[in-house]
Amino acid sequence: MTINKALLALALGLSLAACSNKDQAADSAAEAADAAGEAQQAADNAAATGDAMATDAAQAGADAAAAAADAAATSADAASGAGDMTAADDAADAAENAADSAEQAQDSAEEAAASADAETNTGDKK
């Protein structure tokens, strides 16, 4: 009976870890999508200033954030459909890395917008 309980506990632990990877990947994809949206808002704010150089730089950041968000979503899908725990873990890590990239691109877009004295995502002017 002890071996059966140990195997049941192991199976339960593995299934919880798999759910955790899927949840982590989905959260990362959502964070990346938010970052892409805020980066695009920064680009739009830069465009409203009429500063072409800042607008181009902010739009490049927004485009990079959108690409990273797409990568995070793809990785989240891969984590969700992964057949084993290693693949799910790898896909969740890839989604997290893509979310980090999206946030860095968002920062870049916001800095470019701020260089044109554009309104920030909090409504303040820098």
C-alpha cells in the first residue's frame, strides 16, 4: 500500500507541475500582450507630438514588443499542448523570456516617447 500511495503522490505532483507550467506560460503571454499594448500607446503618444525620430523609435519598440508577445503566445500554446513535463517546462520558460523581451521593448518605446515630451502611459508628461 505504501508504494501505491507514493506513486499516487508522484503522479499528483507531476500533474500539478504541468498545470503550473501551463499557468505560468499563460500569465507570461498575458504580460507580454499588456506590454505590447502599452508600447503601442507610447508610439501613438510619440506620434501625437509630431517628432518623427521619436515616433520611429517608439514604433520600433512597439513592433518588437508585439513580436515578443506573439512569441509568448506561441510558447504558451506549446506549453498547453505539451506531451511531457520537460516540454511544458521549456515552453513556459520560453514564454517567460518572450514576456521579458516584450517588457524591455515597451521600456524602449516609452523612453523614445518621453524624449519627445509625449504623454506617458500614466497620463503624465515627462
